[in-house]
Amino acid sequence: MKNLKVIAFDADDTLFINEPYFQETEQKFCGLMEDYLSHQGISQELFKVEINNLKIYGYGIKAYILSMIEAAMNISNNTIPVEIIEKIIEYGKELLEKPIVLLDGVEETLEALHGKYKLVVATKGDLLDQRRKLHDSGLGHYFHHIEVMSDKQEKDYSDLIKRLEIKPKEFFMIGNSLKSDVLPVLAIGGYAVHIPFHTTWAHEKIDFKVEHENFSAFEKLTDVLKKLQ
């Protein structure tokens, strides 16, 4: 820990609210399509389409809009009226315009660490949207570097570490996803902290307990300061 040089933060549901907005939009989508299928069936089809599309579209709201349209076509056997497609696009635009709500302790934590470590953002999603959210959050001045990643696998973190010109043991990742923010970083020799959020996208969930000497878990972001100061 004494060799740490870079502290990296996930953005969505670590710095500011994200997943609840997607869940709200999904419920509206289910309501829009309920003449065709149950809400549970609609959610399952949408999730299947999202996962199948990850390799093509990646992560983010624009990918989600396209997946909603495709799911609607599948559910309706390609009979969906144009009015519903227009409504789906409207829901997507509303999602892109959601307000930025910082999570508790974010500014306090960044203020305490700023100047002591090089702070970076390491997040998935659409480049334009993530840069917009960080700009609107007012947090941009705390960060030396913003990395919007197409995915968060071991190679993606290794590439980031090379660009930052540090060693894995000098890298410390903080995020709400064990799958994306913790496991790949531990695998390459870095440090990782899990800060749980009250809701998590199904794709980010794992079904086992993480045990590793470089891993820590805290209930809130400010608890990380006890480990770093």
C-alpha cells in the first residue's frame, strides 16, 4: 500500500447515481410493451438482447436504446408500430438527460485524496455520455485522467496501467462492481475496494465471495480514507 501512486474510481453508481435510472426506464418500457408479454418476460427478453449486443454496441445508453428497439421487435414478432419505437427513443433521450446526483461522501473523499495521489476515472460506457456526466458533476478538476473503457477485463486494466506508466502494485481501484471493478484488478496484481450500491445490474453480479490479500470492502466511500491515510 505504501507504493500506491494512482487511485482509480468507477463512475456510475460509485461517484453518481446510474442504475436506478436504467431500472426506471426499463419499467416504462415494460409498460409500453405489456400488451404483448408479461413484465417479467419483457425484462428477460431485453436483458438477453442487451447481453447479445454487448460485443457489437458495448455499454451505455445509446446501446440500451438500440437493444430496447430490438427487444420490442422480437416481442412483437416485428409488428411493433412506429409510435412505440418513437416512444422508446424518447425514453432513451430522457435517460441521457437525467440529472447528475453525487453519492454520499464523494467530494469529501476526492478532496482528501487530491494532491496525495494521482486520481483517475476508469469507467465503462459511451464516451460522449460519460464525459458529459463527469463535466456536469463538477468533479472533473479532481482527476488527472479519464478513461472510458469498452470493457473492464484484465487486458483493459493492464493497458490503462501501461498508459499511466505505473506498476500494478501501484494501482488502487474503487468501484461498486465486484465483477468489473475488483476481480480483474486483483488478477493483475493491483489493489481493489468494493463499495456496494443498493442495486446492481444483473450482468455485474457474481455468486461467490471474494477473498484476496489486496481486496477490501467498505459500506461507504469515505471509509476508504481510513485505509489510505
